[in-house]
Amino acid sequence: MMDDFGLYPREEPFDPLGVMLFKALQVIAFLFFLALLAVSPDAKDGKIDSKAEFMITLDWPDSHPDDLDLFVQDPAGNIAWYRHREAGFLTLDRDDRGGANDFIMVNGKKIVSPIREEIVTVRGIIAGEYTVNVSHFVATTGEPVTANVKVQKLNPTAQVVFDNKFTLDHTGDEKTAVRFRLDAEGKVVNVDQRPKSLLETFRSSWRNGADLDPRTGVSKNAARVRRD
């Protein structure tokens, strides 16, 4: 705004000390921010590393009453399934029994979940072939069920190795969803769907006189009974 003489007022006098202090404050704030990013939380005793190399999922239609089971065998012969949830590097993270156990507890009340899904994670690499099978444990509806199996490689980046649908149509029906082979570095070098019965693997061992299955540690009598 001009004064009475038609002149603009002078600017405020320049204060170099104030500018330097302001810049110094900016630098200190920036260094503090970098320090926060560099600080790592202290490791806690009992902390479990949840890293997984592969994730294998089985899902079927929401709210379906039928019970499907996921079986995964590694190259060493270990098999993860509902009676042996941890086998070698294999872990059955979720066992879904259809309409029998799909609920969560909230404030002491059962909330029904419509999701039908089983998940196996592979937490280490063993070179060789992995077999992924699905068994139709209980066919409540008596109708065919369309299921989907997906295999994902998680490291170093997520990659879908296999994703396909197939049909099971009666109690006891077993299908080989996929067989995939890894090299020593964990790279997928082959994928196919050649049939291989994992349930027959159990039966053959038992017919040979073993009271306990050598891979699962499950007795003949216990294996005939559904999970408690």
C-alpha cells in the first residue's frame, strides 16, 4: 500500500540470524525424522517368524455344508493334513470343516462365517516335487462341489504358480489338484496334474503292517476317527 507521497513502504529489515536459526531447526527436524525411521523395535522372546515361501489355498462356495480337505506332500514324503498339521516345512494354517466349524467367537457369541477355505504354507525350500490333493471328506448335499486350488510363490515377490477349478462329487472322492517341482533355489521348474493318491500312501503303509504311519505318526485307529 502506498504512503502519502506515492511510495511503497520499505520491506522489513533482513535478519540473517533469524534465517539461520530457522534453517537449523529444519535440519534438526529432518535428522530426527531419519532417526525414527532407523530405529528398530527390540526383539521379543517367543516371537514367531511367520515368513512363508509358498501359500497353497483351497476354497469352495461360501456357506457350503460339505467338508473338503487339503493334503500337501513335500519331496521328503512329509504330508500336512488335518491329523498332522505340521510336517517338515509344511503347516496347515486353517482346517475348514464346512458347516461344522465356520464361526468365530465375539463377546461370547458365535458368529457364523460363510468362508470355506483351507490354507497350507511352505516355510522352507526342499528341492523336488510337491503334490497338492483335495479329498471330499463329507458330501452332505449329495451334489458335486466345485473347488479352487491356488499355489502362490511369495518370495522374493508374489507370483501365482497355479490357479484352477475342479469338481468333487462324492464322499471319499480324491483329486490331485497340482504337482509342482522346485529346484535348489526354490524356483518352480515344472507344473502338471498327474494323478497321485495321498490317501493310498497312508493305506499302503498300514497294509504293510505299520501301526503308525511313518510320515504322520497317526495310528490306524486314530486315522479312522474324524478330528476331536
